[in-house]
Amino acid sequence: QVQLVESGGGLVQAGGSLRLSCAGSGRTFTMYAIGWFRQAPGKAREFVATISNFGSSTNYADAVKGRFTISRDNVKNTLYLQMNSLKPTDTAVYYCAATSRLPSSRPEEYHSWGQGTQVTVSM
């Protein structure tokens, strides 16, 4: 297993930007594909973006395409989510998660999760 810790959340106005980080430790970082998920109050956890082990492949939810960018630095064992043009509907707790299998949009495919970081987008 790998341990994951998210950071970088906060309060931002609509149209603004944030960059989330997810620091990994415990196992070789490149063993895992990593995804970002988010969960708003009263909502199910939803897929945001995934990135393959070496960063060669990415995938995004339709709701964030063109606005969010997922990346990873395997030397620093860190995953990033650059969020631009933020909307109030982006407000949620954002989680990073790791899977030893192929990248997936399904939360159940991920075995390691961070604690989450709150992102709040105001009007």
C-alpha cells in the first residue's frame, strides 16, 4: 500500500484557480496509477481525473475537461491537480487515490486514499 496526503485546498472565488497536491509515501510511487475524486455534501464520490503510472495517459471527467489538469512528479512522489476557471459546483472534498491496476474512473478500483482536502468556490 501507499500512503497519500492531500493539500492545497481552500476558498477561492469563481473563476479562480487552485493547485492541489497529493504526497505519496510507503511504496514505489510509479507502481500506482492515481486518480482524483471529489465528494460534495449529500453527493456520491465522483471521478475527477486519472493519470497512469508514468504520466503518459490522463483521463478527465466531462465536468472538468479543459479546466483541470492532472500531473505527477514521480521523483517527488507527488500528484497534482491544477484547477482553473473554478465554479461553485466544483466545491467538494477532493481526494487522491492509488490503484495497482489500470487507471479507472470507479472509486472501488482504488485501494489507497488520502484524507481529503476541502475546496470551496464562492460566487
